[in-house]
Amino acid sequence: MSLSSPDRIFQMSTLPRFNTNPHHPLTRDNIHLSRAINDPMSDPAAASNTTETFIRASISESTRRAYRADLAHFAAWGGAMPATKEMVARYLAEHADTLAPASLARRVATLSKVHAANDWSNPCQSEMVRAILRGIKRVKGAAQHQAKPLVREALPPGVALTPKPCRVSSL
């Protein structure tokens, strides 16, 4: 994913300007104060690479693979980007018998993410696409199965229990 305009992020007016003259009276005895460390304007390519690195890190590799697979399936079907709401609706209708509703919902989420990332009008947010997806879920009737909760009686003896329910977070 590339940014359309790194200049939009690093505009000259918003960045502090540093005196690079080593003989300036305020900084002649300390040359490190006269130059900005990691100044994006000194190397716009490095700034763009850093930005791209963080954008790339925002999505896991497995999610990226899923996005690629979903987009490849959409393209193999004949879809084009940016897509229209009619195109996405037709795609969903044609695959309603072969793919699970959860798979179709993931494909819609992928298409929505691609449109949002490129600042395109998002056809997946249209009422037509959302209604078709709801209809497919209703007709196919394949709801996700939720796991049953773990109750105290099911725990083996010796497992310490807290008096109040607690939430364990990995963050």
C-alpha cells in the first residue's frame, strides 16, 4: 500500500526548521543542536519508507494473505476495482450457493477495506449490498456457533477460583 502524497504529511510549513550553520552563535559549540535528527525533509524517501513500514505493520501477514486471496477470487470472477454496488451484489448472488455466508461477509469486508484504503466510494456500504448479504444469511441459515461458557462446576478440583469474575487480557 503506498501513500498517494507523502508531501501531504510532511509539509514545509508544519515542520520545524533548524539552523544548519555550524557557526551560528547559539549552536556553534554544540553541532548536534544545529541539525535535526531524523529530519523527514532531509530524506523524504526514508520518511516515506518509515510510514510504509508502520502501515504495513498495521495488518498481520495472515490477514494480508486473506485479502489477497479474496481479491484474486473477485478478480477471477470478473470483478474490477473500484467496484460498483451492482457488481458486488451480483458477485454475492452468484456465489451464494457455493460459499458460506461467513466467507461472503469476509469477501465484502475485504472489498470494503480496499475501497476505504484507496479513498474510493465504498459500494459495500450501500443498502443493496447489505440487504443481499442479510438475505443470503437468512436463506442459508448458517449462523455462527458460539462456544458454551465455562462454568465453575466444570473445573477440576484444585483449580484456584477468584471470588469475582476476572478478565484476563493479553494486552
